[in-house]
Amino acid sequence: MKIPNLMTADQAVKLIKSGDRVLIQGGSATPQALIKAMVARGPELKGVEVCHLHTEGECGYTAPELRESFHTSAFFIGGNVRKMVGDTVDYIPIFLSDIPSLFRQGYMDLDVVLVNVSPPDQHGFCSLGVSVDIVLAGIEHGKTIIAQINPRMPRTFGDAQVHLRNFTACIEVVEEIYEMKFVEPSEEEKAIGKNIAAIIDDGATLQMGIGGIPNAVLTYLTNHKNLGVHTEMFSEGLVGLVETGVVNGSQKKTNPYKIVSGFAMGTRRLYDFMDNNPEIEMRDIAYVNDTSIIRQNPKATAINSAIEIDITGQVCADSIGTRMFSGVGGQMDFMRGAALSQGGKPIIAISSQTLKGVSKITPMLKHGAGVVTTRAHARFVATEFGVAELFGRNLKQRAQALRDIAHPNHREDLDKAIFERFGSSLAVK
């Protein structure tokens, strides 16, 4: 099909003006050709605000020498921009489910949206591929939409289909989308994964992220039955469970027999699995992370990570003290949704200590640390030493349960902290 408004990347980014707010599609779909062309225009631009979830690859717009040209407002902090937070990058704390409402309800006007899409089908529809999440709302409400049309982007369904008529300008590129290589879980992560898998029920609907612990959990689910997936993101470890029938979605109440997600990150194996696969529905994150939707699936099981947790169950997942590290993301969307689900289980997965041997279960969070999951929302906490169930327990009982899954090297110190705070190191069970 003939592509209208076709031009070069350099021509397309001339549509960006000084003072504009630009939304960039993120994750593995980050449109590198358009970003590089925009950054090359930096000396000509002033006061452009760049917005996105975490992105992958080069992010030249955060360079200190371009601070007069670009400033970034991140809804989630990725590793590629983390060092510039507080300089050319600012963080906006917000639930992932709420971000589309910024655009739909007029809190943030979008002048330009940069996207990375599949080639059009015979009807003129391109696909947002591996990343629908917040960008669909951006396309709906952005004034100027610039698309890089890329045959390496898989064609996905759900809310991912966008017609060529929605694009103000298009460029054609052949650009590999970002691949996140599988990393073998550590022994600690394997132990955590085994502990979590032991409390996942047959017929559960799963939400989990990416990394060593989620990968480890998935490896221990091969004997489970009739699992479903409703998750803000998924990664490669899921593919084998689908292929063997462990994940089939048969017990889901919303979108039965479908894998529902907002974005995906993995290797080419994952992207080829997603391509033209009607079992996968990539959806608007306002839907995926809607607590009222999540709770409808029975046994919704949410597995989320943390940076540290105090002995009362307060979970810090976005900062190390006052230093912002990641973001609120969708943790609370799914923790609450799972808690409200019939038989649901919200789980915080955390290794017992840092690589430097510092306990992640602490008497108090670090000065300035943010609470992402409150003590009232925390229900299950898993380390390599076991699972603590906090729901319905008083503060002293919670402290004892968390102490029991802490690293043995730190349990004596935690006993002292429990005694100083509650007058006893042993809670009545």
C-alpha cells in the first residue's frame, strides 16, 4: 500500500518546534531513527519537553550540552536516563493506569508523538506492535503524529491497530527493535521463584514483570494447569508456558483464552511469537491496569519487585533514599487488583540483601525513600528464605514474619529493632 506523507527522518522532525511537548513511544518500541534525527536538530530548538515511560537505547536528548534544547519528564525512569535525573530529566510520580488520562482529560497537551509501527496491511492499518501502553492515548490526542514504519515491528492486535490516516508524517526504516537478553537467574532468585511458584494456584491469572525473579518463577510453573495472563508487560519466559499449554487463559473472566498486556520486552524469539498471533491482545494501559478489570479474573496473582521493605510492611520500590531509581509504575494497580480478586494474591518479591550484604528488610526505610505499596496493601512478601503472609496481622506479628524471611546475618539486628519498637522480640502467633 502506498504510504502518504512519506519523507525522510530529517524532514519529519522539522515538524517539531521550540516549546513543543513530545511524547515518545517507549520500551522495546523506542523509535531510534526519529530520536536521533530530533537530537540532531537540538541546536535549532529551545525548550522542547520530552515525555515517555522508560525508553531503551540512545537518549541524546538528555545530554547536558542540550539542556537548553530539551528537558525530559519521565513517567518511569529507565537505566538510560537515570544518571540525568535532577539535571535534564525530571520524574513525574503517577500510577501507570493514570497516565493516559493526562492526555485524554487535558492535563498535558501533546504537540508531537513519535511512534514505531509495523508496515500497513491491505486496509492501511499499522500496528503499534510491542508497545501500546500509554502511546495509544497519545496518538488519539496528539496534534502531530510522526511514525517510523518498520518491518521489524511485529503485527499485534487488541488496541494496537492504527490507520495511516492518523499519521501526519511517515518515514520508512529497517530498524531492529530493542532486545532484552535472557539472564540466567541467580541461586537466590531461583529460590525466590520456587517459593512464589509454590503459592500460585492452578487457574491463576498472572501479572509479572521482567528480570531474574520473574524468569525464575516461570521456570517453576511447568506443572501448573490452566494459567492465564493479564499483565502490564510480559517477557520471553512466558512463551514456553504457552507452547506447552500451561498458560491457556481458560479460567479468565475478562478476555478468556487471551494474553492481555500493555507492552512486551524480550528477544526476537518473543517478537516472532507475537507477530500475527491472535492469542495476544496488546491493550491500552488504562484498561490493562484498571483495578476493576484486574479483580474480575479469579485468583489474580501479582508479582512485583521492591528495593526495600520495613518491618511493618511498607514497600519502597521507586527510590534509594532520596535518589529516584525507577517509578511507581503499575505496582499498586496490580497489588490492589489482585487483593480484590476472588482468591487473588498480591506478592512482593525481594532478595533478602543487596550484593554488598545490606539487608533489604529493615527497621525503617531509608531517609527520603518513597512508599509505593503501603503497609495496608502488602499481603505476601517472598525472599529466598520463605514467604511472609502479612494480611490481617498486627505490626508486631508482621515484624516477626518479615524477620523470619530475612537473611540470617541480619536477624539478630532485626530482633533488637523489634524489641525496641514493640517491647518484645517474639510476637504471639
